[in-house]
Amino acid sequence: MALAATIMTTLFGAQGSGAAALAPVLVQAQSNLDPIFVSKPVVQSLPSEDGADATDGTALEDQDDASQDTPVDADTLAQLVAQQSVPGRLNSEMRCLASAIYFEARGETLEGQLAVGRVIINRAESGRFPASYCGVVYQPSQFSFIQGKKMPKVREQSSGWREAVAIAKIAVEKSWKSPVKGALFFHATRVEPNWRLTRLARVDNHIFYR
């Protein structure tokens, strides 16, 4: 969606750092990975002297307001995830998006995974970051799970991967409302980067901003 510059610690676990893509990405979930984060955004427009953002995120909010344009027959996000088919082969863009959700938010709630996915999509659509999901995910110094311009191997037979693919599809189709409308940045809850950004919400182990 999916960026800002960050201070990164090495990530080997279920969730990542955040977005500078992500660590400048409501109930805290435990995971097997020590979160790695990006500590300060450097790609977005600089805030004004009074602390307000130079861009107000209106365009992204309008995009997110279009969420749920696609009619769904589901009362909960869990039901919608269960309805998604997982293709045997994903195109490169969907693989990048699903993989980022998998490594950054695996083990968190479905809402937390959706929030991470929407940040990547928001970034790709913003005109301020790379214009593709892969470009957002592989942008230098954004996601801590990217090491040496490579991504770790995904356990494609795992339930976590199936969830990540389903959430990626839902995020792209905007068939479920984003819990962090207009978010472009996030960081792990265990760090305090002191960004001059508009805080939107905490979702699981990440705090989101625009």
C-alpha cells in the first residue's frame, strides 16, 4: 500500500517492524517474532511548523471511504476470510502484498493484518512512494524482514499464509473497511519514535499514522 526511513533491528518471527512501511504500520497479540521497526519517516512530506502534516491525507481517506464497495455476504472479517479462495499461484504483486502481511503481522488479529495490508496499498496509491506493492515492500530501509533485498521463505502450507493471502485479496478489493483509514506509516508498540505525524489508532502490536 504496505515508505518512511527507520531504525531496524533484525527480524526473525511472526511480525515485523513497522513501516517507515512501515514502522515510520487494538488488542495486543503475541507472536513468535521479535518486532523490528522503522523509527522515523523520511519519504513523506515534512510536517508544517505547527506540527500539522503538509499533506492532510484527504485523498487516501476518500479512497478508504470507498471500502466495502463490493457487496459481501459476511457478518465478520473472519467469515469473509474463510470465503476467500487461495490460488495455487499468485502474481508478483499479490505475492509481495501477502508476504508483507505474513511477515509483518502473522499471529495478530485479522484486523491487524488488514491494517498492515492497507498501509502498503495506500502507499502504492499515494504518489509519494513506489507505485507498486513490490516497490513499497522492497523500498530500502522500510520493512525489517527484507534483508539483502531478499524476503525470507514463506511456509505456503501454513494457515498463516492462507490468512495472509485472503487478507491481501480483501485489502485490494476493499471489501472490508480498513481499521486505519488513510494510514501511511506504522511502528511497533514497543518503541516510541516521536514522529510528528497524525496518530490514527493502535491495532494489535502496531500504531498507525498518516
